[in-house]
Amino acid sequence: GAGVSQTPSNKVTEKGKYVELRCDPISGHTALYWYRQSLGQGPEFLIYFQGTGAADDSGLPNDRFFAVRPEGSVSTLKIQRTERGDSAVYLCASSLLGLGGQETQYFGPGTRLLVL
Amino acid sequence: KNEVEQSPQNLTAQEGEFITINCSYSVGISALHWLQQHPGGGIVSLFMLSSGKKKHGRLIATINIQEKHSSLHITASHPRDSAVYICAVVNSGGSNYKLTFGKGTLLTVNP
């Protein structure tokens, strides 16, 4: 009974580089969410997938951020031309039915991204 | 002003004490979540509620929709309860899948 997993757990990169963060949701969960958590803050919504499609990407801060979920399971968050302000913990969550806030979301341990 | 405000920001207690963490919000909501985050660890969902009260073990969550307020109580607190407790709401006027989070309350329970 694996939970949500995220890789890598830590990523250090240089300003301007490209990074990919991976999320493996709980098997069978239709919905997947990405959040970003800065130090001392609560998580902030980035994007929501229902199946393979991004149902809402309104939380992505700008066009350097992009996420995919091609087969409706694993998702990858991609950040181009990273900036120091992108440094944060990136959290992934999944839920069974895609009811969003109306059902329990299961969170992964997060990827801690540091942009130097 | 943030949509979700939590108080206190930090809370220190002695083992065995009764703990209350508060969450106030400024929008109409369809659901409210309480979550727990251990240092360096992931987030665990504790409760989801839209009315009344829920209890799980030593944890109790209440919500007053009219007053736009929720409380999380911990009875007989223990050092292992030390964590950040986060309140999150679903705005009933927005997307039903989008959680808006408070900044969290850091609870430290000393033995």
C-alpha cells in the first residue's frame, strides 16, 4: 500500500537551469494536485489534473512552469530557467474520485528545490 | 488580508495539556480541512468537515459556519503531537477542488 511518492527528495540547481520534479500518486487515484510551500507559509495551489488533463492550471506562477500527466498516473512538474525565487518545497497530492476539496487528499513527502 | 487566518502562530504546551488551535476564514466555504505536517515530513489529512464536529482519538475538530470559524482541539497532549497544524478551506464561490491554506500553527509539546 504505497502512498504518494515524489522524486527527487532534494534538488539543488543553478539559476537558469531546467528541472523536472516527479510525482507518483496512489494507484487508482484519478485526481492529482501540485502545491508549492515556501518557508513559513502554507502550501499554495499550482495545478490540478483530473485524469490526463490539466483541469485547472491557474496557480502556475508564469509560463516557466509546466506540468504533464500523460497516462493519467505519474505527473512531472517542469520548471524552465529557474530563478532563486523558485526555491521552495513542491508538494504533490492525489485523491480517489477527483472531488477536490470535498474528499481527503493524500500528500507526498515533497521535493525540496534550492536554486542557487 | 489572507482568506484563512490561524491563531496562535506558535504554541508551546506541557504534556497532558488541552490544546486549542483556531482558524478563521473570510469567504463562504463548502469544506474545511485540518492537516498535520511534521518537520521535514509530508502532510497528513486529519479532518474534513463542513458542519458540526468530528472526533478521532484525542483530536476534535469543530466548525461554526455562521461565524466562519473552526477549532482543532487536542486532549491529553503528548510530545509526538508536536507538528505544524494547517487549516485549509474550499471556497464555495470558486473551484471545488482548490484548497486555500492558512500559514499553520507550530505546536511544541514538552515532556
